Amino acid sequence: MSTQRTTILIVGAGPTGLAAAISLVKQGFRHILIVEETASKGAASRAMTIHAATLEALDSINCAEALIELGIKGSGMQLSDRTAPFMDAEFASLAPYTKFPFVLLISQSTTEMVLEAQLHEMDVEVLRPEKVVGFQRNDDGEIDVSFESGKVITAQYVLGADGAKSVIRQLAGVGFADPDGAPVDDRLAQMILADVSFSSSNSNLPTDKVCGTASGGKFFLTIPLPKSPESDPIYRIGFNVPSSAGPPPSNPPTSYLQQYLDEQGPFNLSSDASVNPNPIHISKTIWSTRFRTHAAIADQFLVRMGSPVEAGGRGRGLVLLVGDAAHIHSPAGGLGMNLGIRDAISLGPVLAAHAASNNESLPKNDKLLEEYVTTRRDRALSTIRLTKRIMSIANVLGTAKLLDINYWFFRLVGRIPFVKRQIAWNLSGLGNR
Ligand SMILES: Cc1cc2nc3c(=O)[nH]c(=O)nc-3n(C[C@H](O)[C@H](O)[C@H](O)COP(=O)(O)OP(=O)(O)OC[C@H]3O[C@@H](n4cnc5c(N)ncnc54)[C@H](O)[C@@H]3O)c2cc1C
């Protein structure tokens, strides 16, 4: 059995863990190890959007430029019924407040590739495959983390950046539940994502906007993806499958995707000539997946394994939760990875200072760490609320009939420039850095 020692152990090399490692090294902190259970990065990609506040944070660790070069500068997010748009977020309106007045459309796998390359430049390598299976406090108040391989790493701080099913959160005994105690929404319980190209490049889909179609409690998303010059345009599509329709296949084939596109997508993308005079088909499915979604937040983001500073301890043995390990919610608005990356980058200076504390500076740095977790938990709660609000508005819009007051209310309100700017502001995270 091999034993290693480090000050900070980061568990998980997803976007959150990688960003945390870069942020710590940027602070000049070198006593870190980052471990990842998978042998290599998968091609599957979940998050597609990086908002302005996250780009600002990524800029502070020198990663924004490389990402912008590889992505598409999205101008807006649009909500439509099956025939026409009725609500828009216009990101250009953010120009007075940020140097990134757009939403960057880029696949999560590319984002992770850029972050890992930056970490490599800083001479830190992800240790993989290394799966954490347990931890316990040792006699010195530090944490012995054990791995499937038999290895043990002793750390003063363990950063759980190991995703929604976080082993670190479970080992620390931290609860994880919907903050409102709400049951899983049946309509959203099952969702599908796929990257596809269409039979005609003239699909009328905007090439720089996220488009959501809402109708009768059903949703359909299209997002343009960066492509190589020689390939056809590629789009990420996404839609909900109600529980009543039974479980979807784990890698839905083209025929399944086409059926849902025709049933709940925009008419101008339909393969049905009775609603679309220029029928279009999905010509190629590059990747597809199903997933379940609900909202949850960890009861605590910080767990002390040693005695707190006020009790005269050195504050040793701390477990921190960041990213999906600490909070999850529906993909509405494309906010989850954004929140995790900002958790991670803002933690860098606080944790580096805490870990480097001497007896005199420890109480002050301990207070900063407490403030950090309180702020990040508040940010997570307000993001969960925002995603729930987006889903309920989309649902009202999708189900309201021509004679309903809601139908006309949202259509009129959605045209007001102030409202369009406000939606962009809320999604950008700039008011909630
Ligand atoms: C379908 C879907 C669409 C989404 N779309 C968007 C979007 O458009 N925009 C957005 O901002 N967010 C989106 N999200 C959310 C986003 O994908 C997550 O918020 C993001 O991946 C969280 O990053 P993370 O690093 O915290 O966790 P993860 O990405 O889950 O990374 C955790 C890492 O920890 C590793 N790990 C786990 N357990 C262990 C262990 N025991 N030992 C060692 N390593 C371990 C895993 O292998 C993994 O690499 C979407 C999510 C889903 C499911």
C-alpha cells in the first residue's frame, strides 16, 4: 500500500475540480493533488453554455481567451411556441457591464480539455484513474483518503468536486435534497440530449442563439455547436420525455429523436410536409443520451473533521463541497457548470490563504472561509430558484391557450426591451458573481 501526503486533495477532474486546481496554483499554492476516477476524458458532453460572469472568472485564471477561440459567441436565448419566438434574452445589452457581452456556446468536453491543458502548462497533472472509496480522520486531525487501487493520500483539506453522486459528500454524511422539499417534476424527470446534423443546412435555425420551443407542457431545445470547416452544421438538441411515455433508450437512435422533434419541436424543423413546406430530417446523430433531472443542495458545503479555530484547534481536516457535489438543478438557462466553475475559482484565494495560515492569520482566514461557504450556498439557492422560475414560465407559455390572459401577458411582456435585458442580466450571473 502506498501513502502520499498533500495539503489539498481535489477529488474529480470535471470543470469544477480543474478550475479549482488552476485557481489554487495561480495563487502560488503548490501542495495540491487532483485525482480522477476515469482513465481518460469521455467524448460525451453535457454543458453547452458559458455565461458572462463565468467568462470573467475564467479570464482571471487565463482560460477565457482559449475557450472563446473554440466556441461560438451566442447573441441570445430565445423562447418560442412551435411557430414563432415570443421571448428573448439579448446578451449584447450586457456590453456596458462586462467585456463578455455574449453567451459562449461550447461543449463541456472542449471546456475541460482547455482547463486541463492550462493545468498541464502549470506543471500539475491529473492523477488518473484513481477512484476514491473512503476516508477517515487520523490521529493528527488530518484526513486519510483511500483509493480503489489501495493507495492512501493524507490531506489537510479534501475538496469534493466529484459530481452529483459525490462519494465525498456521502462519506462526510452530508444530506442532499431539494431546498423546497419539492417532489421530482414528472414532466422533467426524463430528458434527452443529442448532437445532430440536418438533411438541409437551410434549416432556418439561428446559428448563434439558443432556441427553446414550449408547447403543451413539452420542451424542445436547439443550440448551434462549433464545427470543423468541412463538416455540416451541428446542433445540440434536447427535449423532455414525460414519465407516462416510459423510459427512453439509453442512447436514443435517430428515429426516436425524429419522432420527438416532429411532435414537440418547431414546425420549421419538422419532417412532416403538412406543417413544414420544406421538410427537414435529422441526417446524422453524432451522440445521444438520456438523463434524469431534479434540484438538490448539500446541507453544508464545509465539514470540519478537526476542531474549529474558535475551539483552539488548528482547523485541520476540512472537507469542502463544490460544483455538482454541492448543488444540482434542471439545465434550464444552462447554469449548472457556470455555478461550479465560479465556486471553484472564487475558492482558490480563500483556500490557499487558509492552508498557508500561521497561528496569527488563521482566525481571520477561517472567517473568510466561513463567509465563502455562506455566499456560495446563497448563490446556489438563488440559481436553483431561477431555474425553477424559468421552467414554470416555459410551462405556462407552453400550455396557455389563445384565450388565456397568460398567453397574451407573456407575449406582450416578452417584447419589452427592458424585460429582454433583464432576462440576459439574470442568466449572465453578473448580478450574482
Ligand atoms: C444533460 C445536462 C445538460 C447540462 N447543460 C448545461 C449547460 O448548458 N450549462 C451549464 O452550465 N451546465 C449544464 N449542465 C450541468 C453541468 O454539466 C454540471 O454542472 C457540471 O458537469 C458540473 O461539473 P463538476 O465538475 O462539478 O462535476 P462533474 O462534471 O460531474 O465532474 C465530476 C468528476 O468527478 C469524477 N469522480 C466522481 N466520483 C469520483 C471518485 N469517487 N473518485 C475520483 N473521481 C471521481 C467524475 O469522473 C467526474 O470527472 C448540464 C447537465 C446535464 C446533466
